[in-house]
Amino acid sequence: MGIVNFVLIAIGVVSMAFGYSRARGPWQRYQALKEQDANIARYESWRGGVRDSGTTGASVAMDVLRRQARGGAILMAAGFVFVLLGFLVNA
């Protein structure tokens, strides 16, 4: 295994770790907001009220959190590609 392989694998591992750390927090918060939104919807349907289907602050926050988590996932995928290249490149 050459130096190029080692560098590609190292870049990939660091990228996957950084992507995971960037995606974990927003994804957990997104899941909590989604669960809270579903709970509110269940309560309002039980109560018999009509729920406003407009844009709320929570829906905007969920979009932002989903976008942040997607960015971290893309970093993890790029890291995986670097690791694969590190194993495939014969240098």
C-alpha cells in the first residue's frame, strides 16, 4: 500500500467522521420536531379542530435541519468514495 492509498483512505475516514458529526445533531432535532408535529396533529384531530396547513416556524426549521443533515450525509458519502479509491488505486 503506497502513500497515495494511505492519504486517500485517511481523507475518506476524516471526511466520514466530520460528515457524521455534522449530520447527527440536525437529524436528531429534525426527528424530534417531526414527532412533535405528528403529536400535535393527533391531538388536534382528537379535539376535532381544523389544523392550519400553512407554513409554520417548525416546518421551516425542519426544512433547514433536513438540509443540514443532507449536507453531512453527502460528506459521509464523499468520504466513502475516497476510502474506496484508496483501496482501488494502485500507486
